[in-house]
Amino acid sequence: MKIRLAGFADGPLLHPILEKGAFGGVGRNRSWKMIAADEATNDLHVLSAKAQIVFEATPHGALVSKEALIAAGLTAADRAEAAKLEW
């Protein structure tokens, strides 16, 4: 799967994080209604925007540098939070 860099940060807005909403339905069709988790989606969008800045500053074929991550304000805790929000 290819991810286009130009729209990387927009991914969370196009495919928001979902959470369980109300439980409803009748009989076998009873289930949780999934709703958008707006705050979590916004948090992931902010982290994705910072990551996009780093990726855009990295030459094609090069590895992302620690300095670029620091300059964009990304931390190890941000990486862990983004991974948690993605999954």
C-alpha cells in the first residue's frame, strides 16, 4: 500500500478513530454503534502533521534523523501515543 506524503496528515480526518457508542438494535442485530472519537482523531491528526513535516524534510531514500524529529517537536511518547491511537 502506498501512502502519499502530500496527504499523510489528513489520513485521520478522512478515516477518524472510532469508539463504541450506544448499544442498540433488535434480536440478533443488537450491537454497539461505532461513532467518531473526535478528540482522539484530532490528537492523531496533530501528530501526523508533525510527522509529515519530518518526512517532507527528509531526502528521498534517506532515513529520518533524530534532529528532524526534535525540530518538529516529536518525542518517543508521541510515537507511542500515535501507535496506540492507530490501533
